[in-house]
Amino acid sequence: MDLAELTTKAAAAVAGGSEFAKKVKFDFGDEGKLLIDGPGGTASNEDGDADATIKVTWDDFKKLQAGELDGTMAFMQGKLKVDGDMSVAMQLQSLMSKFS
């Protein structure tokens, strides 16, 4: 999966409204960004304001998606960093399951 495919899946997951009512930005460094606007029902690769920004490498994100890396362990090891509202990051698990 590449960033464009992930963006398409994220957009489909929040289109038409979802229980995810926050804005979150994934910062993949050189790979780009993914901004998910739960209230707006959109996802894009823009660099906008978000309730929380999650910084993680693209490779580690793919491992998280595949279940090869635990989110809590990634956070504790410094592989995943959260700026902003930590509770937003905690709500992502159910939304991320729809990206697969």
C-alpha cells in the first residue's frame, strides 16, 4: 500500500460521517502526510491543523497496520510520537481497522 491508496481508504472510512469526530494528521516524514477530518468526512494529503499529529515513519506505520508492531510499544520506544490531544490517538484503533 502506498500513501495515495491509504488516503483513498481513509477517505472512504470517514465519508458520510463516522463515529470519529476529530481531526488527526499522520506525519510520515519524507513520505508525506495524511490529514483525516472526521467531522468533515474527508481525508487528504494536506498539511492542515489537527487535534493531534502522529509522527511515525512509513515503514513503522505499515508494521502497525499489519499487526507486526504494537502501538503502545511503538510509542514507548519512541517510534511513534503524538503531538496534541493524546485521547484522539487512543480513538484511532477502530478507524484504522477500516484502512486494511
